[in-house]
Amino acid sequence: MKPDTLAPGIHRVYARIGDRDLFEGIWPIPHGVLLNSYVVQGTEKTAFIDLVKDWEGAVGAVEQQMSDLGLSFKDIDYLVLNHMEPDHTGSLAQLCKQNPNIEILCTKKAVPLVEAFYGITEQVRSVASKDTVDLGGKTLVFEETPNIHWPETMMTYVPEDGVLFSCDAFGSFGQYEHCFDDELTSGEWELLIPETERYYANIVSSFSQFVLRGIQKLAGLDIRMVAPSHGIVWRKDPARIIELYKTLAENMNGPAEAEVTFVWSSMYGNTAALVPIIKKTLEDEGLTVRMHEVPKEHASFVLASAWRTSGLVIGMPTYEYRMFPPMYHILDILERSHVNNRKVMRFGSFGWSGGAQKQFDPFVESLKWDCVGVVEYQGAPTEDDKAKAIGTAKELARSVKHWSRKKTAE
């Protein structure tokens, strides 16, 4: 791997992480992920923006690319920590041993985290919005963007080149052979957009109100390039990723796309019996239906679908007087991520007694869902149950189409 040049004196040094581990210990990364750091060289000083952790040889990869630039960590004057999460700070203690004179720049809220995570108290300076550091021909301008996605988060901007170092914001899952948006192949684009949406839903979605506020704060900047710490660098069309994040943030409270996420579980086939009937009804009404069977499919992919769609179908049986446990986990994830204001229907079988609905109702209330109907039955579904499911699915389709983003914009 070789460093990538964003502008004279500004370079990306990065690592490719495979699919072995779960991101944040939760989310699968079947296409891997990139860890991006950046070097900004002025005529007088050099800054390093966001670190990597020693994950699959990431530190060594970054050091080799710095060597290609004729640099080592001993040559760095300033270390900018936009965000304290360990995938961006994990090698901090190692770096400070190599270069005890380096000055760490971070927000006031990050200072105690530097000590808590790494026991470092010396050479740490807090910065605030609009503070600057002159490197000689290159200026670092800091903008606090709290809760995107930790409270201490900030972004760093170089006005001379219009480069915004956004850390986790505007990032994505996936590995890409090319650094820049104007270099990507059609295959890379086919991966990038879905993996950006899944990354947003998994990592950032809970903080969507702060994303919208952060984008507003950035509106006055002449952003000619967006350089996140995961994913590609946007140099041809940086507005595209900013607009995509704005759209994704707005999905929290809806309306979202005129599509339906269909999540279902079944123990012995009685709940599953209605799945093809409901799916066909929705598709006959002209809706795209995104199918997910749990627990066979990870919650990461369910959440990504639910985040983009205005409609939800939840199918699960009662299990020992309560909700089927894998579906409870899914609903807990949706609640934590604030998948609000969806149009919803629920169906499912029970044996000797119901009970799933009693656990489902609090989620409906908490997330302000509009539940258009419930089809619950003992044992196998009857013809009346099937007819009711078709009618409820048609009502869901009408509600989704009426309330979706496209319809609302008309």
C-alpha cells in the first residue's frame, strides 16, 4: 500500500481491515473496513490527524506509508484527535513513547478520556470551535461536532485546500481499491452506497439530530474534499456524501423511502405460512420489500433496511408467554437507534397462550409507530387469517405510499 495525496502536503495513510472481527464488537464487516489517518505538512510544522489501533497490522501499514513520505512519528509536531474511540486512538500510548514531545490537540471533553484510556496527561491541549493552528502555509481550523458520534467529537478543516477531516462522519464500511470518488469502478460504487447506509444505520443513526446540526455548522465552509476515517475520500463531489448523510439523518423521524422492511421469525412454520402471502400482497401494491429472517440474519442488515424504509412488517410467534427472543433483540436495536414513525403491521402464531403482543405494544408506543393492524392466531393460520393478513398488508401499502418521502415531496 502507498500513501495517497489529497493536495500538496496532505496525504492519506491507511490500513485495510478484513472480515474476521465484528466492528465495535457488534457489527459484521463482510467486506472489511478502512482505517484512514492523514498527514498535513506545512512549511514549519507537521500534523497527524487521527490514529489507528493495532488491528491486523494497521500500525505497521501506516508507519510504512509514512516512511514512503520520508517521515516517521518522531517528525510529527501535532497529533489531532477528532474522536476518542479506540479504533482512532488505540496506538496513542505507543506513539507518545516514540515521540514524547508531540502535542495532542483535542476538545475539552476529550482531555479526560485521553487520561482515562491511555494514562496521558502531559502535552495535551484542548481546542474549541474556530480555534486554529498554523503549520506554515497550512492552517488547521477546528469545529466541535458533539455526538457525531461521541460527545467529544470534532472535525478539522484546512481552508487553504478546502479539506475537511471528518473522522467517523461521512464514513462507510467496506474496502476500496481506489482512494477517491472519481476513481471508483462501477463495482466499487455498487458496494459503497449500501455499505455507507449500513454504516450510518449501525454506527451513527442514534445521533441523527446531531448530524443535522453538524451539517448546518459546516454550511459556511468551502468544502472541496471530505476525508473521513473510514471509507473513501470525496474530492469530485463532496456534496454528495454530505447530502446522503443529511437524507439518512432525516430518516430517523421519517418519512423515508416508499419501501417495506419485512422481518420475520418462525419456530415450526405456522408464522412462516403467512410470509409469502403478505410479501406478494405488498409487491402487488408496487412496493419494494426487503426480506430478513432472524436469527439467521444479523441485526446489522435488518437495521440498515429499517432505517431507509417507511414501512415495517414484523412477524414472530409467541415464545413462553412472551415475544420470540431473537425478534425482541431486533426491536431493541431498532429502539436504541430511534427508528421512529414507521407504518407497521404485525403477525404471528401462538400455541397454548398469546403474549407476544403485550411486549410488542411498548415498542410501538416508544417509537411512535402507526400500527395498521395485527394478525395473531392460534396454531396454523385459517383462511380467515390469510384474508385478514392480505387486507392488513394492503392497508399498510396504502399508508406507506401516502407517507413516504417521495409522496410527501410532491
